[in-house]
Amino acid sequence: MPASERCSKSSDATKKGAIEMETLNDNGLTMVENYYRDYGYRARALKQAGKRIMGYISAAAPVEIINAAGFTPVRIKGDPKEAVTKAYGSMETLVCPFLLNAFDLALKGKYDYLDGIVIPHTCDSVSRTYEVWKRNFPLPYYHFLNVPHLDGAPSLEFFTQILKTFIRSLEQFTGKEISKKNLDHAVLAYNELRQAMRDLYDLRKPDQPLISGIEMMKLLVAVKALPVDESTALIRQVSKEVKERKTSSSQKPLRVMIAGDQIDDTALVEIIEKTGAQVVMDDISVGSKLYYADIEVTHDPVDGIAEYYLEKVSLPTFYRDKGGSYDENLELRFGHLKRFISEFDVDAVILLVYKNCDPYGFEVPATTSYIESLGKPVFYVEDEYSSSSSSRLKTRIEAFIEMLTQERR
């Protein structure tokens, strides 16, 4: 491609991004819809403008470090509406269906704008397929992040050193030092994003939530492929728009919380909200798991980052055990659910776990018993990461919500 043509395309992409941010001032929800429908659209424009884009898998990836290295982090997701056709030749069919779907999209060119991928050790499906990704989807940079699975001082010390190794790896790849100033700035920027998101979550607390579960899900997905400052601006604009809404119904809907891992599609929420119920809260890895705690500002920002991902991000792959009784350990692992259920006045919880997902699958008995001990019904369903099973899921969820609705009458 001639240099003049490359410059022209980069200039066009930059102008397009500037126009989008101006449009944001008036219609944040429209931008959310666009970014959700065409995931990675903004990242591709930034790539054409000469920016670097780093993909990552899982909520355990430290996006602050990726940002401090000069990359826009983009979380790799799948598409339940897309049939898996290419991945079976390279990846086992028994792995996590989300991971299989995402890998299939990568092979089809969905993530061809990435400069690299960071893959944390969260579960066997993720860690044992690292080489499969690297061999079949070649990119200039790959990094496997050896995340410990226990909390405590030894794990924290180990993880801090792992993150410093990650920093050195990025520095070697980019040829630029990741300064303390850059890390401090990234920590503050992502803490600001988390606060903006919590403020938006608060608008779901009234009897008539100001933002629907479908709209919220689209926003949660959209910001995973945007620069952090643009994400914060988008969240604040959406908050401003929905605050202007007037609620007309006096009837309080059945209030539902969804729980699970990589729920990054509106299908489940659409099924629930078409019954008249309202999704008012979540405990998912693209949602509240990442927003209800901040990174502590420490002298060495790596210490705060390590402590956040190991101690504050509630994933079943991080086992919390302080040596107390079984009930005490349950409270340590699931106490945030009690807070969410109380603050958001949740009537019922729907727990969705994907087939072959061992970390979440093994947690199901403890999770359901804990929620039921709070006096709230919980509906557990194991499903595929595919829209092909949506009709079966729809029937079961509708029956559950109808049963609860009848009990309220």
C-alpha cells in the first residue's frame, strides 16, 4: 500500500474517532448500541490510526499494565450467534465452549487488528490452549501470565514478581520503559472508570430501574474494546441520559440478578426481561466483578495491582480460605452476593454456567446453598455458549419466573 494511501486512511480513522466522541455528547446509548453490535469497531479504527491494540482473555488480565505500556486493551469475546466451524481442527471440543467460540472467531479474522494477546492462567481450558492460540493465530506478541490460585502473602509476593516479569516483557516488545508515572496514571484512570460504572449501577436500585438490563449488558460489553478514557466518558454520558427518564409504571417488577462467568451477550437478559421481570444486578466477569473495588494507590503501583487482582476480583479460580469454619469461608467467598441482593432488592438469582467450565461448575453447590440461605430462590442452568440452545433456555427461565410471579400474587 502506498505511503500516501496509508496516511490518508489513518487520517480518516482519526477524524472518524473525533466525530464519534462529539456525537457521544448527545447520544451515548446510540454509541453503545454501535459498539456492541460491531465489537472492536473503535479498536480497529485506532489501529488504522497507528495505535497499538492488545487482546486479553479473562478478568484476571491486568489492563492497567497493558494501558501503561501504550496499548488499548481489548477483551477477547466470542459470539454465541456464530457457529463454530474452524476451531475444531486445532482445539479439543471438550474445552470451555466460550473459549472454543472465541478461538474460532480469531481464526476467521475477527481479531486480525491485534498486536498481541495476554492469556492469564485462570483454568485448565485457558492455560492448556495457550500454545494452540500461539501456533494457529500468530501475532507479534504473546504472553502467558502465571496467576496463582490461592490468596495470602506468599501468593501475593509471587504474583507481584510475575507482574514485573510481564512489564519487562512488554518493555522488550515495545522498546519503551513502562514508568511508575505511566502505571500510576493507568491505575487512577481505571479507578475513575470503576467509580463511573458503580454510579451507573446505582441507577438500577430504584423500584423502576432507570436503565434496563439489556442496555446495561450492551454497555458492559462495549467498554471492553474502548480506550479507558473513552469508556469512562461513555459511561458518564449514558448515566446523564438515563437520569432524565421518567418512570410511568407504579408496579414493581420482579427483580433478578444474573450470575456466572463470561456472559457477554444480551440473549439471557432478553429472555428474562421479556417476561416483565427486570435484571437489576449481576455477578459476572464482564460486569460487577471488575467494578466494585478499586486498586489501592501504593508507592509501587505493581503492589496495588497485584493485590487487586488476587484479593478483590472474585473469581472461582481464586480460592479464598483463611482457615476458618466452612460458614466463614462461604462468607469470605460469597459475601458480596449478600450485599448485592440487599442493596439492589433482588428477588431471585439466575446462575448460568457453561458446560465443561470446571471452576464455576464446582462452585455451584456452595453458591446456590449460600444464596438460598439468604432466603432467595436461585435457578441454576448449565448451557452452551451458543444461541442454538436459546429456545430450551427460554422455556426453563420463563417457567421459573412465572412460578415466582404466581407466588407474589
